[in-house]
Amino acid sequence: MALSVGLLGTGRLGSAIRAAAASQDDVEVVWAVGRGTSLDGLAPVDVAVDVSSADAVAGHLAWARSTGTPLVVGTTGWDPALVPADVDLPVLVAPNFSLGVALVEQLARALGRYAAHTPSPVDLAVTDTHHRHKVDAPSGTAVLLREALAEGADADAGQVQTTSLRVGEVVGRHEVVAASALETITLAHEAHDRAVFATGALTAARWLVGRPAGRWSMADLAAEHLTTLTTPTTPGAPAPDAAA
């Protein structure tokens, strides 16, 4: 039986999610509602995905709690205090749905640890570039990567230089930089198509259903999906499937 999904948001990403779901047999978008639409009387769904706007998140959370619907939140710029760690239903909060970005987050944390132990002073920085229509700067993804880099370096996130560009129709590019007088290390991720976020959103929705109540993240999902990337394999044994 297909997973039933409700979509809160009908913009660019919402449209991409609907297109991705239409090509998959195990998931169905039952309804999609835009800004200002009443949520009363919507058909029950297994999980809802919020890709609307920051000012709508509080109302969508209230609806999810009243209906007991697990919620995936992909909107940025809202107050994270709305979803405490002990929230009373499963909520996955993701500023970016790409598993590639989840991998870069892990690597950024490792890069921060490396930078903290080098003999030469290291400057840490994150940059993000998006299309001219994006309203928040820095992006939620840039904040995520900045915090991961700072956590690894045991530094305050405010010490990580962060810059944003809003130009043209760039889908999304992020760089994490550790630079010293001796070397510069750069991690970069660029999304070429919103389909990467749509596919990730549906992966997150599938993963969240059946989880205990609480706040979850793409890092939690990635801990399962990407863990084999750092697991040594026995010579002669089949290579692990990182996308399992």
C-alpha cells in the first residue's frame, strides 16, 4: 500500500515533490495546499511535508499535533524553538533534503576537528549561493554547515565567516572552507535540479513514519543511509550499499 502524503506548500519545491511522487509506486500525494488555505477537513495522511513559508510553520505544527500527523518541515527562517527535542509527535526538521548535503555536514564536522588540531591558525568560512528569489540569507543549509564546522572545531558559530549571494537562477551551492597559511581545504555541494530535494523529501517522509515522537533531522536519517561509507569492508566481501 502506498504511503499517503499531504503537501503543505505548492511552490517550486512542492511542485517538484509532486512530480517525484508521481513517478514512484510506493508513495502518493493525496493533497497539496497553498498559502492561506484552511487545513480543516483535509483527508488523513500517513505523513505531511511542509515546504511552505516561515510564517506558516506554527499553524502547520498546530494542525499536525491536533491530528497526530507526523510532519517533515523543509521550510527555513522560522523559530526552531517551535519544535523542542521532546515534541509530542515525530517531526523531522531539514533545511536541506539532499543526502549529499547530509554527507557534507558530516565532513564539515570532521574538517572542524582537523582545523582545531593543525599547528597553524585556521580561518573557517561557509558560503552559500542561491537564486535571486530566495528570501533568507544565510540559507538554512549554510547555518547547518556553519554549526557543524564550529562544533567540530569546538568554536563559536559566530567565529565562522558566512557569506551569501543571491544571483540569477542558481538552485543552490554551498562551500565549507578551512584556510591557513599552509593549506586550504574546501568542501562544496551544488544542486543542479530541485529533483534532488524532492527525492530527499520523500525519503525523509518514508523514514519518519513509525518513528517515536521527538525532533529528528536529516543527520539522523543519514546515520542509517550513509553509515556504510565509513565502515571498512572485509577483503573479498561485497561492497556495502550506501543507499540502502
